[in-house]
Amino acid sequence: MTIPVVHLKKKEENRILSGHLWVFSNEIQKIDGVPEIGDVVEVRSGRNESLGFGFYHPRTLIAVRIFSKEFVEPDADFFMRRLTSALQLREQIFKTPFYRLAYGESDFLPGLIIDRFGSLFGVQILSAAMERRKGIIFDVLKGLFSPEAVYERNESSTRALEGLPQSKAIVYGDELSADYGEEGVVFRVHPFTGQKTGFYFDQRYNRIFSRQFAPGSEVLDLFSNEGGFGLNMAIAGAAKVTAVDSSDLAVSNMKLNAEINRINCIDTEVSDAYDFLNRSIASGRKFDVVICDPPSFTRNRKSVPVAKAGYRRLHEMVFQILKRGGILLTASCSHHILRQTFEDVVASAALKSGRTLQLLHRAGASPDHPVLPAMPETEYLKFTAYRAL
């Protein structure tokens, strides 16, 4: 079998040699062969040295997603080995089978996200190469785990970059829910109807960290979704939690989670976060702790200036309803907003609001979202805790 070869321009190999796994289209000098979308290609340097093997796409900025230094056929055995390796890591870290099982490039499965909820699995495919092989992936999941259900959650807008439509389907089994326990809080997870793949495991450790600020506090949980932070704060002794989200379904599920945990100190509100903030500012309402965990503000690098302005405006409003000496727990999941950029924006908003910040804590996603040091794109979540004087 002849493998097509992608030759890089001179001096374009340094990033790949350091461990980065993407080849961009403008780095390619020539291609030997006529690879189709999702085909395996070999990547070689300008000096014709082999750099690895990856999946090819002729019409995207990310032209090659490298998955191995040596040639390996991406068949059932390949996916079995990669998923088994990913599983071994998660089982070292977590006591129960609730975690992100596969995190794309970080688990050397580019464009593949799998979340595990006990015997239920939510799968998100973000690359054409994985889309082409999804039948193999589903079969491997069945063989490895004997799941009750597998759900295809391909509603991400980023699929359009690969020429893929959005889709959602029950691949195997029925529409089921699972109860996930997080250090004393129980979440009823709905992998087929919840946001993204059903639940946000990435903030797991940050939710636990946040509990120390809960006792006796009046807490605002903005962009609360199904209550990840709010329920953790409530069970840790918050006097009152106000949870705000624009989704009726998310708020309904949060109420259910509160009932399951026998928590009665949470007020929920279906509202746009900015509308809620404007009303609170107008009425002079203040909070001891504000949790701010919005969805991504960026789609690409071009949108970074707009995203920075959006984060600045949001935090300027938050500082108006946060008490002096109050705690701000804020996060950005925007891939194209770097940590320093995010912290600079928060600091700028504080300065404009006449507030002085004490930085208490920095963190990222939980370890089922491992980061490749040479590939900053694998580190998307920034979580920061401040005291605002």
C-alpha cells in the first residue's frame, strides 16, 4: 500500500518536532499522491525526514492531524488500544466511571470526544476522519464496555469547518439518564439531551474548590446550566444560591437535582445573564460570591477582539453587584483566549470599576482533559478565583 506523503516547506517542521500535532495548509510545499478526505498521510520535513502519520483534509486550515510517529492502520485494533490507554489513565484518577474518556488530540484520537456516564456514552466527532470511521468507534465501544446506550452528540458548529453537518442520534440502546455523585452532590445526567455531551466534567475540581467560600454566603451562579457550581455551594453551606440560566431545560434539570439532593436554599431564574445583571444593578442587589461560567465567546482567532470586549463588559457588570471583599469565581472556555489575556481583561474591568483584586487561585480543566504541553490548543479552560476589595 502506498501512503501519500505531505512535504512541508523548509523550516516548518520545528513545531511538529516539539510535539504539536497539526499541520496547517499554508505549511505544505507539495503532496505526493492524491489523498482524499480522512485518508492517512505521512508528513515529512523540508529535508524529507519523516515526522509522523496523520489524517488529511484538503479543504481545511488544519490539513493534517497527526496521530502517530510510526505508521499504524486506524482500524478496530487501533481504536481499542487508544481507548484502553485512555481508560487506564481515568481509572487511575477517578473512583467511579464518570469522566471524559477520550479528549481528542490529547489522547491521540484527533477530533474524537467521548464522555462516560457509567454504562452510558456520549460521543462527539469533530473531524471528517473520525466521522468516516465512526462505525468502527461505536463497535469498539460496544466491545470494550458493553454499554447500555451510546449517543451521537454532533451538534457542534465546529463540524462545519470539516464540511460535516450537525446531527444527533441514539446509536445504541435507549434514551436513559445516569446519577453521577460528586463528593456528596448527586447530578442526574441526561447524555442525550444535556448540553454538549451531557455534562461538564471539566469543572469538576473547580466546583469542589469553590465550596470553601460557600458557608453563610449569598451566592450568584451565572450561566448555571444544570447547577454544577450552585449545588456544590448549597451543599457546602451557602445561605442562599441564586442560579440564572437562559435555558428552560437546564433550569428545570437544576430544580430536579436540587430535589434529589434535598436542597431548598436555591432560587432559580430563567433569564439572560445580562438582563439579570442589569436588574440587580438597578435594584442595588449585592452578592458575597459570584460564579461566572459563560459559554465560549470565540469561534476563531478573528473573533478574539470581540470576545475580549464581551468579557470586559460582563465583568464590569459583575463587579457592580459583588460586595466589597466578595469572591469572584470566573472562567473562560474560549479556546482562542489565552489565560494571560483573560486575566488581563478581568483586571481591566476591575480597574474601571474601582475594585482592587487579590488573585487567590488559578486552575484549568480536570485531569480527564489532559494537556499536551507543546499544543496549547488542548488547554482551553481558564478558572480563576479572586477577592475583590
